[in-house]
Amino acid sequence: MGADHADRRRFRRRGRRPDGRALSTPALLACGALLLSGCASMPDSGDVRRVDSSPRSDVDSQVRVYGVSPGKGEQPAELVSGFLEATTSDEENFGTAKEYLTKSAVRRWQPFAATTVLEQAPDVRVETDPGDRDGSGKTVVLSGKRIAVVDETHAYKPDAQPYEERIHLTLSGSEWRIDGPPRGLILGESDFQRIYRSVNKYYFADLSPDADESTAGDNVLVADPVYVRRRIDPVTATVKALLGGPTEWLEPVVSSSFPRGSALGRRDERLSLDDSNTLKVRLSDRAAQVSGARCARMAAQTLFTVQDLGEGSSEVSGVRLERQNGSELCALSSDAARAYAPDGVEGHPRHQYFVDSDHRMVRLSDDEDRPQPVPGPFGSEDAGLGTVAVSRDERDVAGVTADGQALYVTQMAPGAERGKVRLRSQGGSVEHGLTAPSWDGLGGLWVADRNPQRPRLLRLRGGIGAADEVALPQLDGGRITALRVSADGSRIAMLVKRSGHTTLRLGRIERRGTEAAPKLSVGALRAVAPKLEDVDTFSWAGDSRLVVAGRESDGVQQLQYVETDGSPSNIPEVPGPNGVQSIGASEDQNPAADRRDQGERHRAAAAEHRLEDRGPGRFGSGLPRLGGAVAASSRPGHRSGVAGCPHVRGCPQGVARGLGRRDSGVHAGLVAGDRRSGAAGRLCRMRSAGRRVV
């Protein structure tokens, strides 16, 4: 009965003014005319901007949601429902929500202490309170299914478990008010996605013993994703989060150039871009005496942290850091900041690389229809390769033999020699041999030996150095089946098979010891795609994003993006085929370009795609390094799952759409095979929204 009353109350609340008074019938009809917007505030000025139709868009909507004050005579369940509703508003300090609390509760309530994210808005029921003898107190129980918690440092942490919390109410005069509020905010997932957005803070990688050997130097920035309120001064909130330091999970492997305890110069500081798109940040006295070189690193952290927070097509042209008295500490333009750009270690690939059905390595450029053998020994007919990985500068290549037992490293150059075996497995089979190798952007080569008798994770400096064994946390009987290292060398994503299921885990790479005797370990493994019961394959697809093919319990395979903190990405699910075996994606990301092209990319996702047989290029397994955005390899015999292309003769498999490569407009590629025609693989082109895709 209480829940039904609350539901009726929730419906009635939408027909109220911000001051709490009920709207007249004509006013309600006017609301309906505004696309059922709930009488939200509508803009009457400002620039005309393209708005993405995606419900998960990062476009800063002008629509605002406001809370409604408690009505007279509201009963406990009704009042708590109104309070929860008011906490979903776009009010900066939750002024309306605080009207539901007693005066003492207002002082105690800390809305930003934590945000509990539920699968949907919590159920509300009144509990009989045996201690309530005079009827002046009531207890209301909130319940639901928790999926995550965002802590006071803005870090998102998946945490799937039942949720239940009690809220106490007391009579204040003749009206019920909450005197025992919940800790922080309680939001359903849809409200959380509307109110919050994910942003990347950037900190410098702690390379320790590998600093001198790093091909990228010590200016390697690492993304640290956090959530801030989408419409409440996100620039200021993001810079404050940056100054507060890295999240607990990433802190052991990164450092900040800002002195500990740095803060904005004024507590009420509100940051925004000036007319030249420069961000000016006034800092407290703790940062007043830093050197010019250190200040430049501080400015680089700031610039890359705020670069995708501009409205519309605005890009940050530079950052000026100031002392508390307003004098300049240092300034850094976006051009000068390129020396610190995260994509400096990601590389700018010019080709897509594959292992064909003859077990040799081939490559394909954007303007080619047919793959060509790579120069060097891996392109020869007797290469005998199973998997390969190309270094970020496309000079060196590592290959594991088709039987999974030996690793070779050579150069992609005419006349180069295959060289000696760099690593050998004693596993005895492909399944128990070496995984596909993975290069980081520092020059390190990573591979796992799946030998059941001696499973190991190994790193080879420069690809040819001695193999350093990497300490792993307990996998509880699981074993690594695949791995990919981030370009910055600070994180490693791994498929771990245990009890018949394969899950995606992310760990941080901790470097200790000396240059002569490095001690490497992987720490704090966490689930990255918690909703997927089985993950088939994955690839890095950005500074803090992966593209994953997997399935939920008893579901079909999905191709989707996930963030490294385990939260769902703001990019919609990728339309693709069933039976994807291998994915390769470019990490070369440009947030500003992403924003401008976002509407087109989302329309492309929903548009029909046409595949055409391009004849006889033959490909086999493995998509280790791509010059395009995303490519997927499907199992032979699987039909396309792409809209408008369920049965394409000669190309029965689907295609994966990607992020869009900024220098060529390439969205995606695929390797397809047809068991019926006997073709081991054919190159299929996808045309989407008039754009050529390879």
C-alpha cells in the first residue's frame, strides 16, 4: 500500500512547480507539448549546437531537472520517495533535498561522501518500529540491487550485491522529517548516467627501474577515470579531483607533479575557458615555489585532464597556472603540450597487420584492397606463425610460432634475420603454450606462458632482453589465457579462465628494484566487465577504455566498450557479429575530434551496413595491431549479425564498428571466412553513412 502511494505521489510530483505548488491543467498540457520534459527549464539563448540523439551522449544538455519541496501532510514512505527524487536534481547543494531533513540532519548529511548506484531506483517500505511507543518515529527501509559505489574521491568501484538501508523519520511539529539520512546519495543506474559523466585525470607513470630504458622518457601520462556531476561546473570539479591526487587503485604506480596538499586559490573558485580557450587556474601557496620544469608538468596534467570538457566543439588552447596573488606561475600551450601527450606512447599506426592462413604475416594500408607480406622473415612463406604483435613505432615485430611453443623477435625490414628463440614454452600444445605477445609503449614486450606445470607472466626489455618474471596475485586456480598491456606500461588487462568461465581482469604494473635487477609485479586485479559472465576477446581502445566481446549469463555474444574502472562506457554497444574470436583496436584517441564526430558515429551505429566481397585476400587468426579503429575476426561459419546484412554470399560474418580514426575516417575492418566456399578468409568492406571502411 505504501509503495502504491509512493508511486502515485511520484507521478503527481512531475506536475508541480519548483515552489511546490500544483500546476493547473493548462500548465500540465503545456508540459506535454514540451516533449513530456517534465516542465524542465528550457533555454532561451545561447549558441545553436548539434545534439546527439543517444541517451548516453556526453553532449551537455541544456535541460535541467529541479527538485520539489515536501508537501503538507506527507506520510513517511511518500516523504522518503520525495527526498530520493530531490537528490536526482541539478541543484548544486541539494537545497530542496535538505528540506526533507530535520535541522540537525542537514548539518550531518554528507551527500558526496559516497554515491551508491543501484540497478534501478530503490524500493521503499515502512518498517514497524517496536521502539516507537508514542508514534513520533518511523523507520523506512530502502532496498534494491547494488551494482557500484562511487567514493568521495569520485572513483567508481563495481560492487554487485543486495542493498538495504534504513532511514529514520521523526515528527517535526505536525510534519514528518528525516532525522537519520542515508550515507551519501542513492541513485538508480539511469539517474546516475544522466547526472554523472566519466572524465580522465592524468598522472605521470612511475617507471622506477625502467625509467632510463624507456623509449618514451619519463613524461608518460596515465589516465585515471573518475566521475563528476555532468551539469554542475564539471571543469572546476575535475581540476579539484586532479589536485586531490590519484585514486587509491592507481596511486602506487603513478605520481603527481603538484605538491601534496595543492588546492585552488579560493574555495569558491569557478573555472572556465576564457575567450581564447585558455584555462586559468589560480593555486594555493603550496604550489608557489615550484620550478619552471615542474610547473610545465603540472600544466600538462591539467591540460590533458580538461581537454574534453569544453562545450560544443571548443578545445582547450592552453593552460595558465597562477599563484594565489594572480601572478603567472607558468603557461603551456596545447602545441607545447604535445611533448607530454598520451598518444606519444600509443603510436600512429599506418597499417593493419594479420596472420594469414599460410601462417605468414601480412599488412594492409588504408588505400590497399589486398594484403601484402611484411618485409623481413615473418613475411616469408615458411614463417610458421600463430600470433604476432607489432611495436608502437612499427619497426619491430614479435611472433609466436603456430604450435605456441617459441617466441621470436625481429625487425620488419628487408634483409632482417629471424634470429634466435627469445622464449620457449614446455607446455606441449597451443592451448598450453605462449599467449599472443603484447608491446607497451616503453619498448617492453609482454607474454604469458600457459604451461600448466609452470605458468608465468614475462617481460622482455626492448623485446630482446632477458625475460623478467612478473609476480602475480593469487588467481584462485585460474590461469591467464590472453593479455594486453596499456601503451603507458602501467596497466595490464588479462583474460583469466577459472571454473569454466573466462573473465576480464585489470591489474596495475608495479615496478621496484634496480635497473640491473628489476622486480615487477601485477597488483590489485579487478573485474573490468562485471556484467559479462564470459569474455572471448578484448583490446585496448583508448587511454581508459577497452572494447570487449563476451556474453552475459545465457546470452548471445556482445561487442561493447567498457571503462578501466569497470563502469559501462558512454559509447553505445557496438553492432557486430556473433562468434568474434579476435579484436584489434587503435588506442589513438582524440577526445575533441570524438565529440565533433559523435553524432555521425552514433547514426552510423544504427544505419544499415553493406558488406561486399572483395575477393581473394586470405586471412587467418589474430588481429594484434591495427591502423584503423576496431577490427574483429569471426569464427568460420558464423553469419553476420549486422543490420541489413544477415546473408551476404562470400562474407557471411559481421563487422565491428569502431571509434573512427582521426586522420583517415576509417571506422573498422573485419576478417571473414566462409566454411561453405572453402575460403579461409576474405576481406570485406563496410560502408557506413557514406564513409569507406576497411
